[in-house]
Amino acid sequence: MSDITRAWFEQAKKLDWDQVLFIQVVDKTSQVALWKTFEQEKKEYEMLNSVDAATYQIAKIYKDKRLWVTITKKLIAPLVGLIKKTDGTYEKVEIDINRRRVIDLMKKDGFTKDEIAENVGGLTEEEEKNL
């Protein structure tokens, strides 16, 4: 990937939910090329953080008589789900991708399990198994 594409994708990672980053292009050929490059950048990012990568939508649009490639950060499928209980009711479940990232970074930095638990307000059974 080019340095400029990587820099734009890094900028997109700073977006809040439902924000859109617009990158203007000069013609349809460059729009398609940039879109493909961003899709490749997203695939590479999926290897590092597949859940976060799934929140980015890349599109080619025509707006205000100009061509753009957009990157939108959306709260989508892998982060919100429902569990159907035996009594027929549903319980909403959310995955906090920032929590997972913080835990992974603390583990990498050599924090103990107790230190990590203290900093994130306790650990789930699954998080404890992964430490």
C-alpha cells in the first residue's frame, strides 16, 4: 500500500461511530483504484484486528458534482447481538472492541492478570482464559 493510503486509513481509525471520511478523486479510474487500495488496506488490518476492521465501510460515491471515496465507521453486526433465553426473551450482548485492545496491550506490556483486572474493572471467564 502507498504511504498516503495508509495515512488516510490511520486517520479513518480515529473516526467516531457513524462519522465519514471523504477523500476526493479526479476521475472514475482513480476512484476505483483508490477504493481497491483501501479495501486491501482493510484486509491487512483484518489480520491484526478483525472485529474493528469489520466496522469500516469503504464506498465510491458521487456528491456535489465530485467523485469521492469514503470510509465510514459503523456500529455493525459483529459488535451487537442477541441471545435468546430458554424463557423466550432476548438479551442484548455487545462486544467492546476497545476493551479487548486495552487488555491485549496491557498483556503485551507485561502487566499481571491482577493489574489488568484492576484497570478494566474485572475480567470475564473468557478474558481470564486468554491471559
